[in-house]
Amino acid sequence: MKICIWGDIAGALKGRTNGGSELQAALLAKALVKGGHEVAIVDFEVSEDYVTDEGIKVFMIEGWNNGIRFLRIFTHRFPGLYSSLKKQKADIYYCRMRDFTHILAYWAARKVKGRFILAMASDLDALGLRMRMKYFYIPNFGGFWWLFNGIMTEIIHPRLLRKSDALLVQHNGQKQILKRKNIDSILYQNLIDSDTLPELLNSTREDFVFVGALDKRKGFAEFYELVIKSPLHRFKVIGMPRDKTGFKYYDKLKMHPNVSLLGSLSHSETLYQISISKALISTSPMEGFPNIFIEAWALGIPVFSLHFDPGDVISHEGLGVAANGDMSKICDAMNNVINYDEFGKISKKYVEQNHTLNKEKVSETTRIFESICTNQN
């Protein structure tokens, strides 16, 4: 079976993670190759074709940067991408998150009589326009390309939700959202490569850690409010501001001696900082299934989430605190003493059984993709 994945994935294959969606696509590629399948990645960021050590084939798009700016999307990029995708003649074409260019992978799949899979990267992918306006478009208002991308995506994405041969969801909450729209989906949980985790050391845990984009969309203003309410606790912040809200509160946090601003760190450095923290703090109002949650649990660190609980796993599995918007619950949790040995047993078992890229997950991946390929899903 041959699977073609479209997107900015090559960097994640080499350990340079651009985002959660890209990391998951790269891990999926590795799982499929481990299962004995052929995987081709079409990536606009690479300048030559190559094959990774695992056997994943990466293909460039001819002429991607040729042509006149703004016009080349129609004269070079769309035609080049469609041609590259079609040339793969894959059994399955896989795309992740909302992006109007996925229609080209869908057309390529139809042209070569293959299957098309669309995977959710956020609950917003399954929700409606009103929720996307509230939690994505308004907080991220940008220029011409942002407007063009948004309009095209809102025209195409809802159609792909219904036209795809299969939809993969990250947790049961997304599955229920789609079910209410009479759209079937398949649960395929996010992956983690345990080989990338740092060696755990016995250390004194002094800080709570906040990781991610420092902006309005990720609830950075509420994190600042939490800091104000918790002057006796220490915090460290990993990431850089990305909008006016982020810069505003980033500058304010510089005045607080109990806050360490670590800036942007590599993936491995970030994991190390999480491993020596008391808990991972999340104030984001809307997510999918954050990789950083899974990584924290794999390291034996609880997640204190102000708003979001993916598929209710935090509350159901005892993986931290899901506060449902009540900041006092986060403050109370921060004051409690945590038995990290006992918590680590619970959280690591959960990750091993649900997310670790092991033989069982490779078999599950093969079973799901083969059933889609034969239309027996």
C-alpha cells in the first residue's frame, strides 16, 4: 500500500518541529513505514528529492518559487502541487488540519482512483464557522493572504468533511461533534515517539511551566492573570510573543521575579524543562489534542488545563486538573502536594496504552489504513 502525505512535514522528520500537526504527520509516516508500507511526502519546503533513513520518500514541488509573487499561486504553485501529487499514484492521500490546498490532494486521489483521508488537528476543524470566527479568525486577523486563505478554506473544508473517504479524529469529543452532523469518523489518537524523551533525573521541582505560542488565541492574558493570583509560586515560560496580546503580557511578566522567560527552545530542551517542572499549565480555550499534553504525561508531569480537556481524558484518567474555566481550581491544584512517583505510574501507563509508537500502534495504523484502502472502514 502506498500513502502520499502533503504538507510541510520534512522538517519534523528531522526533529525540527514546526507545529503539532506537522509532527503528527511525520510520526504517522514512520508508523506506516514500520508497517511495511510505502510513504511519499510532498513538501514545498524541500529543494530536492531524498529518502530518509527510515525509508520515507520526500519529494519537492517543481517550480514552487517561480513566477510573479501573488500570481504564482495560480500559475505555478497550484499546478505544480497537483502534478506532484498526481504523479505519486498513491493508494491513499492523507492531509491534516484545515487548508484549502487539500482539495488538490482530493482531486489527485480521485484522478488516480485512490482514497482520500482528512485528519482533524483541532476541535475547530470539526466545529462550525461561528466557533472558528470566535477562536481562530478574529484573534488572528491578518492581511490579504490571511483573508484569501480563510475564505477559500471555509468554502472547501466543509465539503471535504463530507467528501473524504475517511475522517480521522484525535479524541471522542471530536467524534461526537461530527456525529451530530451525521458525519462518520474513525478515532486515531496522536502518537508520541518515546525515543525522543529525555532521561528522567531526580530533581527538585520548583516551577510550573507554560509552553507554546504567546498570544491571545492561546489564552496568554489568562496565564498572566494566574501569575498575578499566585505570587508565591514560580513559573517559567517557553515561547515567544506572536501578537499584541503576547507582547503586552510578555513585557509585564518581565517585572515579576517569580517568572523566568526562557524564550524559544528546541524540542529536546523543551521536554527537559517540562520533565523538571511541577506541572504543565494550559490556558488555551480551544485545542485538538495537544502533543505537549501527551509529552508531559509521558514524563510523569500533570497537566493543569484552565479550559480544555481533550475527550475528557484529564478528568477520566486522572491526568491532572481540568478546571472548566474556573481559575480557582488551578490555584488550588498548585497548592496541593503531588506524589510524582504515583502520578507517573498512571500517566505513563495511559501514554503507553494509547499514544506510544510501538508494535501495537503500528498494527492499529496498518489495520485502519488498509480498511480505508479497501473501503471496509
